Amino acid sequence: MTPTAKLTGRNYDGLTAYWCAVLSDLAYADEAEIRGASELFGMRLVDCWDVGNAQGFAADVDGVLVVSIRGTTPTELRDIATDARIAQTGGPFGSGKVHRGFLAHAETIEPLVSELVQSFDGPVILCGHSLGAAAAQLLAAMLLHAGQEVGAVYTYGSPRVGNGRFCGILDYGLSRSAAAHYRHVNACDVVTRAPWCLGKYRHGGRLKYFTTGGRLLDQPRAWRVWADRLWMLRAPWTWARRSVADHATENYRRLCAAQVWN
């Protein structure tokens, strides 16, 4: 099954979440693989970029522009350096603070993405995994601040991007466009708990939490999330292994698929 005629620009559904997970994973591939997959999926590849240390692509999926940004590649020192720049700086809205490294990463491709969005006649979805998820949120903020519409933001394994004020403004800005940020978290994924930095960072968006057993919970309370995680403390090695394994793109893709076809 291809995503053609299946994606929706404004409302959450499981199939859209699955295909955004697939395309977030595809952003880690090289251009030849992305072009081949685009043909296989019945998408029209609009652009594919490698600017500085920022990579990704944009595809027209039956009238919806999907912008997918690549996440952290452990072998890329520039990606690691970006993640490590945790000092906060002013955000795109002129209010609220954001991660300095993530902002610089998003600013690298903002002119390119903005031009694509302006020239496209249809809904826009931003998606990404890990560092790509952080960049997707910041790009959404930049587009909204410039008066452009964003249909939805789908993220997977996202770190915290900014303080509470930034997250609140972004969520409000998306809601004014009848849109939302759908933030997928896989159980013990350690990246989703960073950076903390003395409580200066918060998460925004609508939480879509996959339990340790693979069940999807919509906007669960914090105690429910930690109750699900804490039972694994009985087996510290399993906790440590899952903290890393749960961040993998293929696991997000698998879990999203299970919500649609199981």
C-alpha cells in the first residue's frame, strides 16, 4: 500500500502517522534511494537537499507536501556537535527560548523550506525523527511566524526543543490553523527525555505514547507514562537496552504500522 490519497494535512490518523514515520526514516537514505522510494510509493519528489549538516527531502503525496528532515547520524560529528549545543537562545517567535544547536540546524534549511511551502498549493506536513523532529518543530515555528500555514507536524523520538513559553506559543499557533504537533514517544526512548538542563526544557505537542507493550495512548498523564516505564527497573539491563533501542526509526515505523493493521 502506498501513501497516495491517504495522507491528510490537518487531522491525526494512524495511516498518516505510519507514512510520516516511513518518510522520516527515508530521510536517512541517500538521494538515489529517496528517488527510488518516491517512485515506488507513487510520490512526486519535489526536492532533496544536503545543506551543511542538514539533510532531507520534500515530496508531493497526492496534493500534500510532506517535508521530511533527517535526524542525528551517530557517525556524523557535526550532528553530535549540534545536539551538544544545549545553551538556550531566543526563539523564532521573538518570545520563548530554544536549543541553540537545533535552531542553527533549522535555520540552515529554513529559506529552502519556506520557498517550497510558498510555491506549493496544498496542505503541508512537517515530519522527522530525533534531530529531524526538533528541526521540524522549529521550522513550523518559523513558517507560522512568517504568516505561512502548516497543516500538521508529526515527530518521532523528539528531544525537548525549548522552554514552556516556546512550546505554548507553537501549540497555539498551530491550533489557530486547525493543526497540531503529534509527538510520538516510544516507551523508554532516552532521547525524548533530553535535554533536561535544570528544568529549562519542556515538551509541547499532543503526546502519542507507545507503552512498553506497544499500545498507543493518547495524551496520557505523566504518572501513567512513568508507571509504564518504572516496572522495567526490576531489570536494569533491559531498561538500559530499551532506552537506546526504543529510539530506532524502524521501531517507530513498526509500532505505527501495528496501530493501522493489527
